[in-house]
Amino acid sequence: MPPVTLSRLNHAVLFVRNVERSVAFYQAVFGFEVIGREGGGRMAFLRAEGGANHHDLGLFEVGENAPSAPRGATGLYHLAWEVPALEDLATARATLAELGALVGQSDHGATKSLYAVDPDGNEFEVMWMVPRAEWGDYDRRAITAPLNLEREIAARS
């Protein structure tokens, strides 16, 4: 049986405790536009500015008392949102830090990455992809090293 051919991840859907709080968070971080509401306002569909998807993120409210999955439990670890330029990663770092959402940053060789959590503890990555011609041996291995974003930007200026 042949494998399924994919072109890219189209959208993600998250269960959240409070849809309004989560919409406000994702609008503050990414400038998402709310393009639809369903379920009496308990579901929101958001699209990135200039995006071609119907929606990039769906948020489904499950209530304030919904439990969180413990860290390390089976399930989704994180989503990764790609920015077009390394300078956009610096902007993202400032925004995430201001919101108290930034929890880490790493150099993975082929990517430069920030890690953050939303109000429900859902982890996500904001990453910049190094041009493929510069990957070298990172094409076949994964690393996690400290990210020096200022040095990376200076080296590319």
C-alpha cells in the first residue's frame, strides 16, 4: 500500500478552557483574524494575515474545569509556526516575552526556534527555517543547542 502524499499541514485545532481568552492570546501573538464562530461562540476559527487557508487555527472551548494532560503524556507535544525572516523571530521573542509566554529557545541547526505556551499550557514553537543550502550535515541529524539570536542576525546582516 503506498503512503499518503502530503503537501503541508493546513491547520490545527486545540481544545481550550476559555475561547475568548485564547482568541485574544493568539491575536496578540500572531495577529490572527477571527473568520468564523460556531457552537454559540464556543468555537472560533482564526486565519493568519494574508493566509490562503480557510483557517489556520481552530479553538474549541471545553470549560474552565477541563483537566490538562500531564507533561509527557501521550498526545500532542507542540505545534510549530514558521516565520519568513530571522528578524521576525526576534519580534516574536519580544512579543512572547512581553506576554509571559516564552519558555525556551533553541538552535536546531536547520531551524532557529522559540518555545512558548498559551493560556491553557498548550506548547507551540515559532521557528525560522535556515536556507536548505546551509543545512550541511543537519539534513541527517537533529541537535538542540542554545540559541544566540543576536549573533545569528548579525551574521546574516
